[in-house]
Amino acid sequence: MDSNYVFLCGVMWCRFGQKDAGEELLRAADSGDPDMEALAWAMFAKGVRRLKELEKRMQPSSRAILGEELCGRDHALPVRRFCTS
């Protein structure tokens, strides 16, 4: 396995979360070449961190959930005027 290939797999994994690229990184991490293994593990770990950050951003915030609950119920006018639905 070539280090350029592993790096490009790392880019595809980190940037786009491409499953095949992540699998290639795991394969490279078990290659027996210490430099290749270090690169593969570093890229894999960075991709996992990025995917976790994206997952966090996709979850609705507690403020948005509270707003939906308030807007969905019959409340006093001061609260209802901020609700658009």
C-alpha cells in the first residue's frame, strides 16, 4: 500500500465520511509498516472526531426543542408571537 493512497483515503474519510475509505485506512493500520500504520490511525481518528462533531450539529439543540414545545401548545400571547408555525 502506498502512503499517497492512504493519505487520499484519509482525506475522503475525513472530509466525506466515505465508508470504503475508512475501511482502507483500517486495512493500512494493520499493514505492518509503522509509518503507514501511524498515518492510517491518525487519519482514521481525525475522521471519527469530525463525524462526531457533525453528528452533534445535526442534533436539535435544547433551545430548539423547547421552542417547538412552546409553539405547539396554546400559550399566552407574548410566547405565541415568537412562534412562526
